Amino acid sequence: SLSVQPAGAQVALGDCLVLSCTVAMGTGPLSFWHQGGLGTPLGTGPRLELQHVGDNDSGHYQCRVSNGDIVAESVPLNVTIL
């Protein structure tokens, strides 16, 4: 599951964006958080906090958790910077 603060996935320019992902279970090193596809992971934990968001932080975010063997993905979330 995926949640975002502030609710509604709309963030004012310069504010903080917090994304939180819940994983039922997993072992080994887990990689989390991708923006706009399957690029380099943005974080290594279930909580992603972006301080002072800018225009380049707009886009789709997805919690994609992998332990190397198994991958689980959330529905993409569109974040808009106002």
C-alpha cells in the first residue's frame, strides 16, 4: 500500500513531501521508491521524505520493493508541485 503527505499528492513549491509504503513481509536488502519508471531507486526504506520540493519532483512515484528475487509494486501515484 502507498500513502502520501500531504494528502491529495499536491505539494507547494518548497514544501516537504513524504511518501510511505507498507510491505507485508520481506527479507534481505530491500530497494524502494522509483520516479517515472524503473530507474535507480530513490530510497532504501519504506518512507521517502523530499525536503524543499521543486518542479523536477513532479511526476509519478511508485513503491517498487525488491529483494533481488521477488518484486512487489504499488499503483503509481501522480505528485503535482504547485
